[in-house]
Amino acid sequence: MTLLDQFQLILKSQNWPDWAVYLVPALVGILIIISVVLTVVIVYIWWERRLISRFQIRLGPNRCGPEGIFQPIATAVKILLKEDIVPEKADKLIHFIAPITVFVPILLIFAVVPFGEGAILADLNVGIVYVVAISSISVIGIFMAAWASGNKYSFISGMRSIAQMVSYEIPVVLSIVGIALVAGSFSMLKIVEAQSIPFIILQPLGFLIFFLGSLAEMNRSPFDLLEADSEIVAGYHIEYSGMKFAMFYLGEYGVALAYAGIITTLFLSGWQGPLLPPVIWFLIKVMMVFSVIVWIRSTLPRFRVDQLTAFAWKFMLPLAVINLVLIAIEVLVIPTAMQWIMILVNFGFAAVLILLWSKLFTLGGGRVEV
Amino acid sequence: MPIKTESFYLNVGPQHPSTHGVFRLRLALDGEVVTDVEPIVGYLHRGIEKLAETRTYTQIIPLTDRLDYLASMTDNVAYCVAVEKLAGIKVPERAEYIRIIFSELMRISSHMMAVGFYLNDCGAFFTPVLYMWREREKIIDLFDMVCGQRLLYNYMRVGGVSQDLPDEFMPALKKFIDEMPRYIGEYNQLIKQNEIFLARSKGVGILPKETAINIGASGPVLRASGVKWDLRKMDPYSLYDRFDFDICTGEVGDCYDRYWVRMQEMTQSLRIIEQAMKQMPDKGPVRADVPQFFRPPAGEAYGYIEAPKGNLGFYIVSDGSIAPYRLHIFPPTLINITALRDMVIGWKVADLIIIFGSMDVVLGEIDR
């Protein structure tokens, strides 16, 4: 029973009309989720800027408020005051809709992210499939923005976005199936409850594939080809300014938060943890995942576009398939009480496979004869 | 029915984060593959050669600072070498040593900027640049201690240097020399084995040995192609014949070799500085007796040195007055980027950026 259901029961016992019993808890829940998400996103932006500056042996923003905590607010005010520029050659309508199309699906993802025990907006029985479905909508938004801007840099970015998303969705989904096999459900709550041992220990290879795949899905380094500022300047949002740009900016961090939440739910046993309340545990784990993402961003150079797709098809897809088959056999053969065998086997397989593939596999590509 | 495709044209620059200044490239693209490229220079033209004709020989030195602004010290040296050749001035020994120490420090600093920004072009989000800046800052502090400037030094003079080293300089330099190998080791540890970095730069943008010689390339770009050519060894100017150091060469001439040659040259520069510190006379004049408005005899001279980016030369024609009749600058990077078209065709846009970055261009020198 989720918190939302309990709220509905309370209203029903107060003899509220049926439509209100249904509508009021939903609206309250949505409001809470959106405000929490946007607040956390702002903390996120601050955290990334502070953390990345530490990796880069500098101080980072430290003037607005203690430790520069109000810097994102100052940035937001600045962005709000900027002129909204629409290029003359742009497709005006699409140019206007694109930021919304990018931002809204990201908010929708949070409907199925469990922040605590029962603290979930919609406990869908296909929760994780819903996430995969919804998150691919923002790709269309990115392509719309890229195409409608009428800019050649953003055009290249749009082409890259399609190649990237098509490639990386498949290994990500395959690694999710591995989770569902062990948990016996697609529901986010059930998946968390199934993790007496976090799935990161049970399925290290699946975690690796999902983590790398989600880095590509959220356009984070080393897969940040869409906005590669040293090549195509800012990619798809090069022609955006003001609040429309802020939508992309928020969306970028929102999707990072969403994927950090999903990784926490799927692999790091969600809200579970001793002593502290569940929500705090959840946020701590999300922050840890996000810090790793920032760490990677400050460390690694970027892939080239052909290497990016080669990495997905030649490296991640075969490993994801092998991982899936392996998990399926293990679920069939090994009894639930003997999960430690599964841990040993999976770690062994992960190490052997990664070493083997790194020898077999080449990124390929190179000079094209013209 | 075959799908109709057409190539499209893209302007990279003059305002672009990775053109290292105001450089413009007109690309013809087939998808992401570069099929043609036309470099367009001249956005930073300041007419330094013409300005020099209306200034005295000493007044030209600050103008040379503005050429390769990441290696102003060596620009100064190259100009002074040319004028000294023209007028037959003998530079005091201590001044020569100071020049050598400063040239090599400048080389380390310039190579660090080149490697840092090369990695930035590869997509590493500013971290390498900021790590490189940490050490470059120390070199700049050393220069600041001597001449009070941090970017455009204006330190060299015709016949020597503008002033002697302060007392605290040598201990600070010693400290830097002792620390630096550890930091170079740290850079190698962080960069050299990185799989993505190797995948991006190995075999990319190969400049064959013959092409490099034919276009007259010089500096690390030439040496990375496997040509053992360094003016410090081949035609030792100043006192470079007194030092023991190696010429670092690459094997194939790809982006990785150009990166690695630069990293090795930093170590060699440290070796030269160490030897120079030992050999340098403790006292003595640092400037030959040259009047402020001196008039070199009518004639012409070409002075050249091995600057961080290659063979930097100054050709001066004098008519016996206080200003040169004509001054021509031979800039290494302009010559080096003439190979750009052969190197980038068939590579992708992302490769174009890093090939261009690996050439280590500074627009102040290309456009003059």
C-alpha cells in the first residue's frame, strides 16, 4: 500500500466525493514530486559545480551564500532575465515546443521512482518498462530542437542523438531484463523489496552495462557528443536562450537525477538501509551515483561518433546478451537461498568477459576515402 | 530508389571554442566526414611587420611579444638574435645563459598549454588544462619575479637582457626544477594510458615524413613525423653546443606522437636548464654596451631559433637608420598548418578538431 492509497482512504472515510478522492491526492502528490525534484536538481547543479572544481584544483562558486549554495538561484534569475532569441530561419512552432518535449518526459519518469517505502506516485506493475518508454520521448524533443533551430552545428548534433539513442537503448533494456528475472517483477517497489543483497553485487556486469548505457542516454561524458562544446559548440541547444535554454539545462540535470534514482532503485537496493530514514538513504545513494558521474565527467575525454556506436554494438550488446542468458540459467538452476553462488559466478564471468572482450574488440573506424 | 544525398558546408570559426583564436575553416562535409577544408586566416592581422618599420630597434621588442603570446620570451630571443647578427653584437656569457634558461622554461610552459588544450579538444572537460596551468603558473611566477610581467615579458634586449636576475630567483628555479619531474610523471600517469585518449589520437591525422619535409614543417610537428631535426643541435645558436640533450622524435606522425614528443621535450628542457644553472657564471654583465637608439650598419640578416612551436625566424633589412627598412617574420605555425588539408580529409569533424589542436597553433603568430 503506497502513501497515495492511504491518503485516498483517509479522504474516503471523510466522505469526500469520489472525483475529489481520486483527484486531490494525485494533484498533491504531483506537486510534492515536482517541487522536490526541482529543489534536488538545484542542489545537484551546485554540487556538480563544486565537486568538479575540486577535481580541477580550483574553488568553484563560493560567493553567493555559504559555500556558494545560492549560486544556482543567481544563475536561474540571470537566465530568466535574458532575451528570448528565435533565429529567423527557425521553424518557430517546433522551436517553441522542443524544450517542453525534452523536459516533460523527464518529470514523468519521477512518477515511478520510489523515494521511500510506499513513497511513489504510481506503483505501476510495469514501472521500469514505463521508464524506458517515457525516456525515449525526450530524444524526439532533442531532434526537434536540433532540426528546428536551422543551425548546422545543431543539425549534426541531432543526427548524432538518433544514432546514440538507438544504439544504447538495447543494451540498457537487456540489462533491465536481467534484473526483472531475479526480482520476478517489473514494479519498482517489488524490485527494491527483492534486494536483500543489492543487485550491484548480484549482477556486476548488468550494473556496468546499465550504468554506461544510462551515461549515454543522459548525454554525459564520455558520451556527451550531443553538446560536445569543443566540436559542435553546444549542439542541439546552440540557438536557445532565456527560459527555453533553462528548460534544456534543467532537463539535463533532471535526467541525471532520474537515472541516478533508477540506478539506486535497480542496483543499490533503493531506500533500504539501517538507522537513517528511507528517504535520506535514497538521497544519499542518489548523490553517490551522481558524484561518480561527475567524477567521470571531469576525468575522461570524449568518444568519437563512430567509436560511440561501435562501443554499443560490439562491446555492450554482446555482453548484455551473455549476461541475460547467464542470469536466466542461474535463476532456473540456483535456489534462492544459495545466492552467494550466483555472486561468485557472476563476478567471475564479469571479470573474464570484460578482459576477453577488451582483447577481442577494437573500436575500429578511421580515415574514410573520399 | 537511391536516396539523394548532398554534402554541406560548415563554417568552423572565426568564433569557435576550439580554433584557439580567430581562425576560420570552411568545411565541406559528407555526413560527419570532412571532404574538403579551406583554412582562412587574417582575422588577427595587426600589421606588426609594417609597424616595425616605424619603430626603433628597441621599440620593436614589445611588438614581438604579441606574436606567439604563449611563448613571448622566445619571440624576443629570436628577434634579438637577428638584430645581433645584423649589427655584429657579442652577447655577454651570463646573458646567454639567462636567455637559454628562459627559452627552455618558455618551451615547457608552451608545451604544457599545447598538451592541455589538445586534451580539451579531445573532450576532457578542462581538467587537463587546469592541471597544466598549475605548473605553468609557477613558470610565470618565475618570469614575474625577473621582469614584472606575466604574459608579454619584453625582457630580452639587443645585446643581452633588460636586467639581472634577483637574488631569490635561483633558489626558486631550483625548487621548480626539483618538483617538475614528479608532475610530468603525474601527467603521464593520468593521460598516457587512457584508452579513450589512445583510441582518439593513435593513427589519427598522420603527417608522413616526406610531406612534413616538403612543406617545411618544423618543431614538434616535424619531429613527431620521425625527422631528427632541431636547430639547437643542427645549427647551435647561442651556447646550445655546450649542453647534452636528446632530440625526441615520434614514429608515425599521428596526433599521439605529437603529444608524446611534447611531453618528452619538457623533460629534455629540464635537463638543459639544470646544466645551464651549473655552468652559468655567478657575476658579470648581462647586457652588451648597446645605445638606446643604435644604428646598425646597412645590410640584411636572418636570425632564427628553435622556438617551442618550431623554427622561428626574423629577416631584417637595415638602411643604416634607427628603424629597420623591412622586417619579415617567418612563423612556424603558419608553415605547419599548410599540411592541415592533407591531414584532415577523410576524418570526421571531431578528428578535425583534435588534429588542428595537435598542431598547437597560436593565431597571434599566424596572422601577425
